[in-house]
Amino acid sequence: MKWDATALSKYNKMLNLIPIFHRRLAQEVVNIKSEQMAQARGSAQVEEADIVRSFMTEVPKAFYSLMIRTMDDVGFDYKKYI
């Protein structure tokens, strides 16, 4: 599935900021969930909203504050998707 270039760039920056021992798992889970969310919207492209919502639903609550800080660092406007 195609990914919006700007959203993908932010996502890749975010992945690089996630601790290495969580990075691969986060990437696997968020990739799958983001594409599922795009398909559910009837879109052929993953957009920022899909990525943010995937993180919000798939990241354990124990890492929520770190996730929010990291989203801020890379420029995801997560507040409009909550």
C-alpha cells in the first residue's frame, strides 16, 4: 500500500527515536494497523491520521508519555486525532 510521503517521513523519524529494543516490534505492529485503518477508510494510501491512531491503539499505556513526546518531536499533530 502507498504511504503519504510527509507522513512516512515523520513516521521514520519517530521510529528512529524509539528505543532500539522496541523499534522493530513497534514498526511491525504500526505498519499493519496503519494499513488496516487506511483500508477501513476506503483509502489506497496511509495518511498521518492512520499512523497516529495506530500508535494510540497499539502502544502499551506504560509508554504513552514517551510516545506523545516523540510525536511532538517529529511533528505529528496527534491532538486532532484523539
